[in-house]
Amino acid sequence: MDRAAGSATERVSKVSLVDLAGSERAASTGATGVRLKEGANINKSLSTLGKVISALAENSGNPKKMAFVPYRDSVLTWLLKESLGGNAKTIMIAAISPADINYDETLSTLRYADSAKKIKNAAVVNEDPKAKLIRDLQEEVEKLRSQLG
């Protein structure tokens, strides 16, 4: 409720939590059959996500030359489209391991995080133009009343 204007405003947000744990090395997990196929699909989605992040980072660095962003190449990237390159604030938490056996996975994770850090989104509140105009005019009326009194 906007107390100054006496009108109700509604704000809606969306939270997407995605665990991007993949297994780059199928041999180290010992997966076979269905699990191996599932791991391959996860790795394919992670590869596509890497391409999307790289394209968005490139577009953020050079707005005049816009690279194609392959959102539709994976279900994961299609679902994260708004979060990655849309009207959103996005946070990436990179979980890494200090163990030397996980060096490749840690390096891959840090590369993802470094590329994601380069993406610049300008998040703005989506607001009905008429409601915004009414609110602005009401604020101006209150300002003028305070100047008179």
C-alpha cells in the first residue's frame, strides 16, 4: 500500500534456484547406463549455458556489436533466459573444491563465474505508465501543498 498516494501497488518477483552441478568426467563418477546418459545431458546443458554466458558477456562489453545468444539450444538456458539477459538482478554462487583431484571442475566453475561477472543487466521495476503518472502527479500536488503551507 502506497501510504502517500493512498493506492495499492503490486510488485511481483521471481526467484530461480538452479544447481549447476555437472560431472565433466564420467569415468570418475563410475556412472553407467541411464546415469551416464543423464550426466551427458547435464554436460550438454552446461556447455550451452557457457555459450549463452559468453555471448551475453560479449554483448555487455560491446553494445554496438550484438552477438547471437543461443537461448533455445537447451531447456536450461530457455528457462533462465529472463534471469541471464533480461530485466533481472542475478547472483551466481560458485562452489569450488580445494582438492587437487577436482582441479578441472574448479577451473571450469571459475571460468563460468568470470564470464558471468561480465554480464551487465539494467533491471528496472515494471510499472503501469498510468499508475506511475498518477503517483508522480500526487507527489507533485503534495510538494506544492507543503510549499503553500
